[in-house]
Amino acid sequence: MDSLVVENLGKCYILPGTGQDKQTSTFRQRLQPWRGDGDESAREFWALRDVSFRLEPGTILGIIGANGAGKTTLLKILARVIMPTTGRVVGVGRVVSLLELGAGFDPDLPADENVVMNAAMLGIPKHEALRRLPDIFEFAGVERFEGTPVKHYSSGMYLRLAFSVAINMNPQILLADEILAVGDQAFQEKCLQRIAEAAATGLTVLFVSHDMEAIMRLCNRAMWINAGQIVKTGEPEAVVDEYQNAVWSQADASRSEKGRRANRFAEVVAIRLVSAAGRDIGGAPISEDVFVKTRLNILKTHCKVRCALDVNTRGHLLFRSTDTDVHRLGDPGVYEILAKIPANLLAESLYTVTVSCIMTRHDEPQEFPLVAYNALTFIAFSTEDAAAPIAGRLQKPGLIAPKLEWTVRAEEANAARV
Amino acid sequence: MQLAFRRLLGWGPSAAAEEAEERNWRRHKWVIEPSRMGFFARVEEVWRYRRILWFFAIQRVKDRYEGTTLGPFWLFARPLMPIAISTLVFGQLLNVPSENVPYFLFFLAGSSCWRIFERSMLWVTQSLEAAKGLIKKVYFPRIIAPIASVAPAITEFAILFTLLVLSCVVYWIKDGVFYLRLGVGMLAGVAAVLLTCFFALAVGLWTSVLQVRHKDVRYSIRYVSQFWNYATPVIYPMSKIPAKYHILMYLNPMAPLVEMYKWGMLGIGQFPAKELASGLVISAIVFAAGLVYFNRSEAASVDKL
């Protein structure tokens, strides 16, 4: 039997309009909040639309998507904090939710009373809650502060307590929104492990995170939501890959670095660091080839482009490398330009990349530059064992650390003698 | 220990009952739909969540009376001050009739009942706002918040009643007459208090939802209750009301309740049978309609919290 069935779920908010029509809304309308304000200029906004899925017990569903995609709205509806506009949800068992970094704690109450209160909300009698108290505090690591009002807790302690309470209430469904955002590595590890254990005994988890690594490790299913709708559901690996590819194609105009990122012919859509497999990476492993991937949206036909890459580190221009060829582009559309930074070139340092392109058109003599200053900053890190003697003793930290080819051989004259 | 003791007395659920309930929670099939729950589903739900109702009720009482340094002093001083002043003004200066008991006792009894109503109505009105932090994070039937916030009315009654008894003792020593009515009649007074709480909740169901969207409600409620106070026989006896305005006593459910309390506790005035019947019908209608209104507006209003 499915533990959670969601059918055509939708949530519509009425955005406040210009307010001009508000004057004309009748008193009667205003007293009937379920009919809306009567403000005609108000616009509808569907935070969630036609979302359907079903989950079996033991599923750990990772929910991914950009900010504002509707992930939190979905969890809030499932937690019954907000009411859906359309659709239906049928679930079985106790639901525990960790929304927006916190459980339902009363900040003025001490931790132990908050536990009793949360238990009461889940139909667990007080004596049972008190019996579980030591376990809860031990897992959260806040034994010494059980009588302290939770408003005096640090955000890490608060989150640890919230998670510990949630998992110790024996829920059948756990809704977790960004629980890994706060909390140190050790606690994250503990959380993930505990979730996995509980899932093995039939707990269904809906897990929202921007940490793709955690999604792929923990979840056995993933769902990608964009603009309130499900884009793809399936194996975490596949969904995460597709999601990351799509993030690429999104114009992030919000990034307003200095420089001409657009001209008459083209605009820079995105500049990212990717691995050889094409996956988005935040840092460059020194021992692997990495690529600076520039997406250009070409607006006119018959453009020609030549690109250059400036790599800076510690305030120095390390090098500028210019493409030796001028590339003719055909129809307008999005083009990818890849610049390979070979393995074993960079040192363990922070690099900043500026991408510049020179655009020309076949019938115009004029050149149009397109420059994205400091478009990308990434760290290069060594994947070799730091304890290896090479890394520590024999390498000096420079701006770059190319791996040179070494040969040792006998001189020819010498060789003749032997 | 406490639990074992309670079980020994057969008070509180047995271990088996709790286990059955736990199983029920695990297997409980819930549905979330935009359409509102039916009445019986609601009642059943509030029952499932009764523990949190109890927790909130105790919490609200604690909020009210904990954390003050002078503690017990305030409990009695707060209601006593305005009563003393009013006695001076209405009883001494204006000579308002008080049905053969000292005006102080007359006013204390009347305003006890009124005060319970006024305070409860305020608490209920603010209940959603006060529980906002929790309402936005976790689910429990929202109606539990207003219901639980009536709880301090019980302690308020205990305080005011103690005050009344103490004052009667003082007058007994002073005048040699014990004004308090001892006997079954007092149950009428207790009933009046319970009905007052019920009516306050009925009104509060409306105001608590309304104040989320219309701040006016929050501001105006104090003014309204002042006028209401004068329209209720608190500072004057019901018998002083001219016959042509007596219809107001039928329309204002608080009037017979205050009168009933005075009748029950001090044995003064008439038992307002007809007015009470009318008042109860009005309260029941306000309450039922309030439930419907609360149920309908709940979701939309919680979005606005």
C-alpha cells in the first residue's frame, strides 16, 4: 500500500494588485476571506500546479529545484500548514515535519516541555514522551540544556533538537526541508544515517535539499520541481544530472558582474566550471581535466567568434590564452564554448577567470567585444593523499603547479662507453 | 509513579487503550483536500488532538500567572482596584441602588461575571495571533487555539470568587450579616460562569479570525466591550431598567448571566428565566455560526498570519 498519494495538487496565491480596486470591494466580500479580496487587479500566482505522485513506504524522495520552484510549498501542504487550492493528498500514519529550519517549538518553553508539546501534537501521551527524553537529548547532544528555553539555543542546537525530536516520534512520514543547511558535518552524517536506518523500517521521507551530493547518496528517488510543476521523477542520478544540465540553460541575469556581458550579436548566458563528464563542479580536482564552459546566446546569423580566457590568482594575471581559430557560427541560438584546463597544471589555490569574446559579422568590419570580468571563481584542490611525501616536502606552493615530464637517461657519449 | 497511581485509581487511560491509540495513529489514513472537513470529522479530529488542547490550556494559565514577582498580590490587586474605585464613584457619590447589599459586594459580584466574559473574549480574540509561531510550522486543528485560551477564565473565577467570599467575611464581622448565599443556589452562579465562558468563546470564534485580516477588530474590541459593559446590569441592578428598554435584556446574553450570577452568589434580584432562555438561544446561534465561519475562513486567514 502506498504511504502517500498526491493527486493534482495545486496552490494558488493571490498577489496583491495595485489596490485601486480595493475601494470597490464590498464590505461583504472583505468579511468572507474564502472568496478573495475582490481586488480585480490582483494576480493569481500558482506556487504549485498539478503535482501528482505516489510513494511507497521506505521511499526517500529527494526534491530538487531552484529557489521558488515550489518545494517548500509542497512540504507545507503535506504538513497541513497551508491548505491546497486544488487536488488531494491521502496519507497513512503520523507525519512529522521540519519546515524552514525548525519544528513547532515555543521559544519561551524549555526544551523538555517543547518535547512534551510536540508529542502531544502527535498523539503521544506525556509519560511516553518523558520516557523518550534521554534518547532525544542524547542524540541532539544538548543534555546539559534540557531546562533552558529554546530561544537561548544556538541555531545548531535548535536544529539538532528539532531533528532529534522528529525522528524519535516514530513518524511514518518525515518532511525535511533543508535540514542539512545548519549543523556541522558530523551531525549531518548522523542525520543521514538515522534517516536511512528509519527508511529501512518503512519510514517515508521527503527531503528537500540543494546539496546534490546528499540527494544522490541518501535518496532512492528524486523529483525535480520547476515553477510549481514536476519536471522529472526517477532515479536520483538521472534526475540530478538533468536538473544540473537545465540550470545551465537558464539565463541568470541576476548575476551582474561588471563588463559587457551582452552586445548586439550575443549575450553571455552562463559561465561554469564543468568536469570531463559535463557535470557542474564547484572546484577543480588538480589531477583531472576541467573545462570552463561559456554559454553564449547568439542573436544574429553569420557571426564569427574568437574567445580568450584570463586566469588570475592572488592578484596576478597568470596567463591569457586565446583561441587560435575564429569560429563561424550559423543560425542564432545558444552555443557552448569549452576551454579545457588540462590536468596537473593548477596549484592548490583560488583562481578567478575572465572570459572575453570578440564578435564580428561577415559584412561588418567592426569588432564587438564581450567581456565577463571575474565571471567564475573556483578552487583547485589536490585529490592525492596529502600524507604522500611528494605533496608535502617536494612541492613548493606556486601560482601554478604543472606536472613536468621528467626523464633520466645516460648521455650518448656515456652510453657508448658502457 | 504518578502514572501508576493514576492507573490504580482507574483514572486515565489504561496501557492497552494507549497502545490501541498508538496503533490507530500509525494506521490513520488522512486526507488533505481544499474542501472543508465535515462537522463530525472535525469533532473526531479535535478528540485525536485532545492532548495538545490540554497542554495549551495549562500553558495559557501559566502564561497569565507565572513570572510575576509579587505573584499572589497581583492576582487580587488587579481586579480589586477598579472595583474599589467604581464603588466609590457609583456607590458613594451617585448612590446607585444595590438591592439591599453593600454596593461593594453588589458590584464585585456583577463585575466578576462581566470580567470573566471580557477577559476571555480578549484572550480568544488574540489566540491565533499568539499561537502564530506554531501554526505556521506544525499542524493541529486550529480551533484548539481559541478553545484553549478560555482556560484562564477558570482561575480568574477562582480568584474573583475568593475575593467575594473574603469580602463577605469582612462585612460579616463589620455588619454582622453574612451576605453570601450558602446552598444549592450557588450552583446557578457556577453555571452562569460556565455559560459566560461559552458565550465568550462563541464571540471569540468570530473575532479571532476577523482580527487576522482586519486589525480594526483588535483595536475596537476594548471600546466595544466598554459600551457593552454599560448595557449590562453590572453597575446598576436590572430592576432599574425602564420597561421600554427591557427588550435589551433579551438581546444581550450577558445581562441575564450577570444577573444570574448575582442571584446565585448573593441571592439578590430575580432569577432571569425568560431573559436567560433568550440569551442561551442567541449564544448557541452565535456559537454555531462562529464554528462555521471559523471553519471556512481558517485556511485563508492562516495564509495571512
